[in-house]
Amino acid sequence: MTLPSSAPRPAPRIYLAGPDVFYPEARERGRQMQALCASLGLVGLYPLDGDLSDTEATPLSLRIYQANRQLIQSADAVVANLRDFRGFEPDSGTVWEASFALALGKPVVGYLPQANSLIERMAGQHQAGVDADGCTVEDFGLPLNLMLAHSLSAMAYGAEDGLQGLRAALLAVRRLLDAGGSPG
């Protein structure tokens, strides 16, 4: 008769995607995000902590890409800060990271400050659903472009102040991982 192992399962590893790496005091923000992860029994993988020790002959941009790709591959899930960044859409690098994780079969939970639809967020920037460039503004009642909105494992909402949105996303990813079994 085999007794169940009493060895603790490793804490799930969560890649923290988002434009947070561009914010003032980005490294301190990352430490706060990782502390929140730890308080919920998760390990936060912050993009600025990637291993860039590859040869100096490799361009820094390529080393960052490779390091973040490795972090995502090693993660059990991704939470993605999908707030408007430099316009009315999320940071393109964050969208790529979420898509890469989805392609790897990992759960991805996005978070936004509010649940407003894209067309609501663009109030005053369109006329009858057409923007200043003559392009149609997507109006499906979704907070993001339909391709991204329908791809995510879950969405969470909460202010960036106090990391409320991140907390909501981490709780959602925790529920997803618990429902599908913990890593390890």
C-alpha cells in the first residue's frame, strides 16, 4: 500500500506581464508585485528579473526577449496587466507574452482597472463608432479587442493603486490552477 506523499507541492510560478516594467521605480514595483504573489502562496516572475547573462555580443533587446520567453516557459500561468498603454490598447509586448503563454497551453488572466468596453473608454474619440482616421471602433461590449478578450482564461478588474487589479487576477489564476490541479 502506498501512502500519499506529504511533500509540499511547489508554489505555482506566475509570470507578471504588463507595462509595469516601464513605470518609474519599476524594480520596486516588481518587488511589491512579487510580495503580493508570495502572500497568496504564489511565486511571481517579474520580467526585469530575467537572466541577461548571455554573451555581451548578443544585443540587449534579444537577451531581454530570450530571458522573458524562458520565464514564461517556466511559469505555470500568466497574469497580464492589460490597461491602456500609449493609447486605447494594451502594451503590445504584454499582448505578445499573453499570446505566447496561451499558445503553450498556460492559463492567462488579464486585468484592467475597470470593466468599461473599448468603445466606452474611447468616448469623445469617435463619432458614431468611427475614429478620427475613419476606422471602425469595435463595439462588442468587450473591454478589449475580441481576439484577446475571448482568448483569456479569465478577466479581473481593480485599480492599479494598491495593486488591486493584480490581486484580483492572482486570486482568479489561483482558482484556475486549483481547479486544474496544482503544478508539481
